[in-house]
Amino acid sequence: MIVPAQRLLWIVAAAGLPAAVASALLPGAITPALFLAAALLFVALADAILSRQSLAGVSIELPASQRCYKDRPATLAMRIDSQETIERLRTGIAWPGELTAPVQEQWVALPAGSFVLDWPFTAARRGQHLIELAALERPSRFGLWEIRREIPLQCAIQSLPTLQTVEDLLAFRQQTTGGHAVRQIGKGRDFEKLREYLPGDGFDEIHWKATARRAKPITKVFQVERTREIYAIVDGSRLTGRMAGGDTRLERYISACLVLAGAATRNGDLFGVVTFQDRVLDFVRAGKGAAHNATCRQALSRIAAKPLAPDFQEAATEIRLHLRGRALLLFLTDLDDPSTAEAFTNSSRLLASRHVVTAATIRPPHARPLFSTEPATVDDIYTEVGGHLAWRSMKELEVRLRQQGIRFGAFDEKSFSRQVAQMYQDTKARQLI
């Protein structure tokens, strides 16, 4: 593509316009004006013809894929190959709407060979974003035209989730740094060894077959479980798209997953992620290590709140098919809706018979006991009554789930990540898994 340069426009304005006016006012100036116009047209056409292929030897290459973190500055390396030296080259990238760059274009002096140009950018949303087009521009030989070329690209930017609020960062640091002794309740479930009976051992600890073989009392010794599988099951249905503070509820659930992953790593447990809506989207088996954590972040980056009803039955079926051993299942979902709460209660009953099932949700902002705060107006009274009904409904749900052996917590959105990690720590301390 060839477009007129500012130099050509200035020449036409400075020479062509006065010549046209003079030829109209002075009959003897027509011939010089036509000669000047013909000369200018000849030079412009020659410049365009000679320069139309000046960008043919220039190519652009971007990495096929690159990872970054949401709302954190990153850099994209653009490699430009040229067969000749170009003193002034203008480059630009067609950024998708989810990616923002502080500079939209850059001018570079391009040497012959390869040149790497760094583009700073920031991802405003999680997920995968495609860069499909870049553009080049350089002046023509005489500077009368701008030679432009569009180059198709295929670059996938994977934006991973990260902790956003100060409360989440503090909760993550609390769960992953430092250390203190945590009292373990109980004697453990994992069999360690056999030993001779000692006074004080219970009859339920005696290994009767070994006692019969050795003709003396033999006791079983157990040890506290060290490594267990922890799964965060994230709901991405319609209710999670509601706002909680400055972000959606789904973003708060994802932040809680990151904090929970850090706590599980510190305690030596294996961490996995399950995301679902009306079907299971990703199922990442529990593991550990930097590569596994990156896989979990990728699964969390792909989920987005959509106007769909959550299918807890489908999620429970997939979990029962994939998990044979006992694991801790932590559902991060919205259960303040009666129909959703009933569906979760019915679907999680079978899971609770094999696994340790817990659920956490963000408490609605006005859900609290009646007259917890003093109302100032009549409207505040109605708001308090509505909040009391919501609080009572969640308390009744907590009782129903407790009867099935399921722990449930409704927490404030600011401290949600810390409370979720505390639920895991309490379950670990009580050796329920």
C-alpha cells in the first residue's frame, strides 16, 4: 500500500497551488504551470514505481505463544529480518482489545540482518488472546510516499491469573512463608508398622492375626498423613459473574485457588483444579512442582463467567470417575440462590461418602442477622429484613450440609481467600483427609 507523505502534500501546496492560481489569472503562465505539474507528476510516479517493493525484503516474526500475568506489565519480543539497512522504519501491532500497549507504534533504524524490538504491554483480562496482524511503514526513495505493508501473524498470548488485592497477597504470604507448629488432632490413619503390645494400647489397635502367629499381643502403629490430594472446584456459571467489591466473584474464587495452592504446597500436599459450568471444562489431576502450578494457572485462565446454570451432577460424576482415592474437594461456588443450593446438596451427597467435601461462597453484602446495625431510615429497615432472610437461608443450608458431612462457609469478599485457606488448614489439622 502506498499513501502520500507529508513532503508530497507540502510540495503540492507550495508549488502546485500557486501555479494553478497564476495560470488562471495570467494567460502566459499556463505553459509553465503545466510543465511544473507534469514534472511533479513524473517525479512522484517514478518515486512510487521505484519504491513499491522496498518492504519486500522485510519480515516480522513473533513467538507462537507467550505467557503473562493479568494486570502485570510484560514484554513481547518482535524479531524483524531485513535484507538491507533502513534508516527509518515504522512498526505497529494490531493489539486485541484485552491487551493494552503504552505505545501504539515505534520508529526504528533497522540494520541489515536481524533486529529484536521489545513491545511492552499489559493484559487486562485472563485467557488466550491472539495477535494476528502487524504493519510496517517506510519512506520512499525521494520521501514523497509512505510505503506500507501488513503482515499476518499467529501469536497467542496466554494471560494467567494472579493475586490482585492486598488482602489476597497477605493471605498468600501467610500461607507460604514462615512456619509454626500446628497441633494435629488424632493419631493418624496411615499404617506404619507393628510392635509388641504396651500398657495403654487400645484393643482396637491390636493386630489379631499377627498376635495369633506370634503367640503374643501385637499392636498396630499409625502415622499422621503427610501427603493428600486437594482439589479446588471452581464454578464459572452465571451467578459468579456478579460483582464482589471491585471485581467479579469468579475472580475472587480464582484468587482463593492461588492462595490454596500455596498453602497445599507448603504442607506437602498435592493440588489440583477442576473448572465447570454446565459441563466440566478442565480437570487437572493433583500434583506439585512449578510446571504443574503453571498448568493449574492455565486451566484457571480459560474459565469465564457465562450465562449458564451450573451442572453439579455432571461435575460430581466426573470427579467420581477420575478420583479413586480419598481427597479434599473444595467447591468455590455461589449457593445464595435456593435452586442452586438444592442442586448442590443433592449432587454432593454421593461425593461426601468417599471424599471430604467442603464448600465456600461469598456472603452477600447485606446478609447478616436482623438489626446488626442500627437502621436510619425506613428503607434501611427493609434492607435489614432482606439481609436477615438471606443470612437465615445460608444458615439453614449450612445445617443441611453438615448433616451430610459437608462443611460450608459463607465469607466476606475481602477475607475470602484467607478464610478458604483456613478451612483447608482446619481440615488438615483434624486429619479428616
